[in-house]
Amino acid sequence: MNVTAALQALAAAALFGLSPAVAKRLGLDMTPLAGSACLYGGAGLAMALALAAGRGRSREAGLRREDVPVLVAVVLVGGLGAPVALLFGLGHTTASTASLLLNLEMVFTAALAVVLFREHLGARAALAAALVVAGAAWLTFGPRADAGGASAAAGGLAIAGACLGWGLENNLTQKLSARDPRAIVACKGLGASACALVLVWATGAHWPSGRTAAAALVLGALSYGTSLLLFIRALRALGAARTGALFATAPFVGALASLALLGERPSGRLLGAGVLMALGVALLVREHHEHAHTHDALEHEHLHVHDEHHQHAHRGDEGPEPHSHRHRHQPITHTHPHAPDLHHRHGH
């Protein structure tokens, strides 16, 4: 597994994992629409500033007109629907339970990657997903010592819906991962924040205090902006399913943060479900995939270095590596460990 990409995915997970506990501490679960607007507004503004600061120096491939439909879907599904569902769920369950339920994002990411986008996962991955789902079901529908039954079940289902939205978004973002990740996050953040603000105005939803809104903007810049930036960079090298598996460490960070920041006490059910989910994540992270495979001819543009997959001619003005320019891959057959990244979307 690409070590740099794996570390990026783990850092993204740590940043996002802190967000449920901090969001609940700020009271954003009481104002889901406004809270979502602040979180993604912070992410979008931070990345827009990063783009402006790096203008003229970036070697990344820019967004194109054909990317707009995917960007719109990313904004509506992952930037608007999922965070509102998460904040609603946080209002009906504990932050530690909500954090562990976020493991479902890995399951939905992997399942959609296989069903809709033809990524390959074997029997180990199926067992891993089953363990995570079992833990989530135990948390959502098991005996309740920490919250009212129907309300807590509704909260758990809302968080599962958020994970389904983010799982779909992860796979859609894979299609954009060759583009500048700062531009992707800026568009998603500002677009989702604008949509949420319109809904706040249209519904007369409550708005948090200025201090809370400012703290939410900072939380969004780190836990949604910087985290997503690192996640997209990991997607390039690892594919959606495996990046999602590493990102599944986020819920455990979130559960620990909930215990520390909110004083929540771990129940036997929480610990048991956590063990099941941890076993599932460990199974998927330890996967090794290697076989003879053929790369078909392919032409595209993305940031790259001249490894065994990038042996092509240059005009002479592309600049130092890594650099981005349109290039063509010639057919090649070889064997090496790999994940379903930009260059390994083949049949099995």
C-alpha cells in the first residue's frame, strides 16, 4: 500500500473524527441547517484562500466544464444532505455512538465502489463489511441504556443515511481526483454552504450565536476542508474502497474525543460494537492485492511523476516533476501490488 497516501487518509480520518464531539459540544446538533452552512462554509473559504495564495504556482490539473454534473452531485449529496443528517442524528444519540456509526461510511463506500463503479473486493472485504454492519446494527437497535429507544433509533438511522450520502460522494469524488483537490473542496464547501443558507432563510431555522458560528467555521476548515483535501489526495493512489477503509479509523478517534470532551461513559454495548467494527476495519486495511493485469491505452491529465506507468513524450515546457499535462498511456501488462487508483480500474 502507498505509505504516503495511507498517511494522508489516516490524517484526514483524525481531523474528521474529531468533528462529531466538537460539533455536539458547540451545540450544532440543535441547528442542523445553520451548522452545516458554517461547517462547509469554513471548508470552502479555507480552500478558496489556499487557491488564491497558490495562484500561478500550482501544477495541478484544473476543473473542467465536463466536471460540473459530478460536482453538483457531490455538493447536494455529500455537502448538504449528509451533514444535515449527521447533525440531526447527533441530536438524538450520544456523540460516541454517532462516531462509531460513522464506520458505515466505509461499508457504503466499498459497496457502491463494487456495485456501481466496478472496483474489486474479495471475500476478506465482504467479511470486514459484515462485521462493521453487525456493530452498527447493535448500536442502533440493541438494548438502550444511553437514550430513548425510538428517538435513538431515528438518530442512528439518520447517521446511517449520512454515511450512505458520503459513501456515494466518495465514489463520485474518485472521478474528480485527478483535478486540483483545493478547487474541488472550495466548490463543494461554498456550494453546500450556499444551499444550506438558502434553506435556513426559507424555513426560518434557528441560527447559532456569533461565537458558535465562528468556532464552527474553524472546525469546518479543519475537519471538513483540510480533511477532504487529504482524502482526495489519498483517493488518487488507493481508490475509493481502500481509502474509505483507512478513513474508517475516524469513528474511533471520534469515540475517544466524545469520552474526553463530553464526559460520556462507554457502555458494554458501545465497547462490544467498537470491537466488531475495529476487527472489520483491520481486515480491510491488511488486504494485499497483486496479480498480472493489463493497462489499456488511456489519455488524461493529472499531477504525476515518471514512474513505470508514466513513460511518455514531453514538449519541454511541462516544468519539474511532479507536474500536470495531458499525456497518453500505452498498453502494458505487468504484475505488482496495486489498488483501484486512476490507472488500475480493470476487470478480474
